[in-house]
Amino acid sequence: MSKGGKLIVFSAPSGSGKTTIVKHLLGQEDLNLEFSISAASRESRGEEIDGKDYYFISTEEFKKHIKNEDFLEWEEVYRDNFYGTLKSEVERIWALGKNVIFDIDVAGGLRIKHKFPNETLAVFVKPPSIDELKIRLKKRSTESDDKINMRIAKASVELATAPQFDVVIKNYDLEVALEEAHRLVKDFVSEK
């Protein structure tokens, strides 16, 4: 992979607010960001659009990409439920002269940071509490109680990885978290 712009990773347990923060940052023209669309081997949920929210591909196709080493990072998040970042996606964004922003799981975020330590700002978004996470996930009304419980169990493990990130944003107050995220990313993309 050829080197291009900066890589900005936002990772967190589901329901922490990372997607809201990433969407806000994408609207800030001074940051010159483009969203890295992840590949996923699951069906779309709600109003998700293929090629905008995710590249929805079959499990078999995903496994072919793994075998061909087409991913910058990938993870089997749940059994036969894969997510990953295609190298071609990052190269597409760099070819536009933009910085890449990721909204990905903790393991994937740390893999990118390890592969590109100097080009990556890895940000962990911490929720107020596990109880608040559960409330947020239930409000989405997109998943079963079993799936929510799986996400909550995973969140405890993910929270333990926060110290491995460059910075932790505590999302207790969304406006404060948005301002902090903008400042951090602005400083990072301005570095030479």
C-alpha cells in the first residue's frame, strides 16, 4: 500500500457515540476527511445503504478477500459475522487527497494503529457507563435483546483496551465530546 494522508480511527463499544462524532467531523471541511466504508458480511439494518454505510458482501466473498490479503484489517466480530477495511478503500480516499476517518471496532482500530503508527490518530470513545450503553442500544430498536446482551458483554472487554489508544474521549456530554474530537483531529491533520 502506498502512503497517503492521515488515518483517524474512532473506536468504541456499540452505543458509545462514535458514529455521531464521526458524522459530525465529516461535516467539518477544514479537516479534509473522507469516510472509510467498511466491508461487512451481514445484512443491512434499518436504513443502511450498500456502498455508503458498508459494503455488504457474503461470508464466502469476505473469506476470499481474506485469503487474497485484500484487507488492511478484518475481524470476525461474532460467529460468521465479519467486518473489515479493504486496502482499496483507503487507497481510493488517499487518491482523492483526503485524510481517512474510520468508525470501526476496537480490535480493527488497534491493528491500523500498529500498521501505521505515525500516520494514525487512534481515538477511543468512552461511554458514561455500561448501563447507559444498554439504554442507548435498546433505544435504537435495531437488535434483539440477545444481540444487545452480546454487545454489552463485549463492551466490558473493549473498555479495557482504552489505554492502548492515543487518546480517550469521555462522551458524557455530546457537545463537549464533539468539540474535543474536532480539536484533536484538527491538530493531528495539521501536523507535517
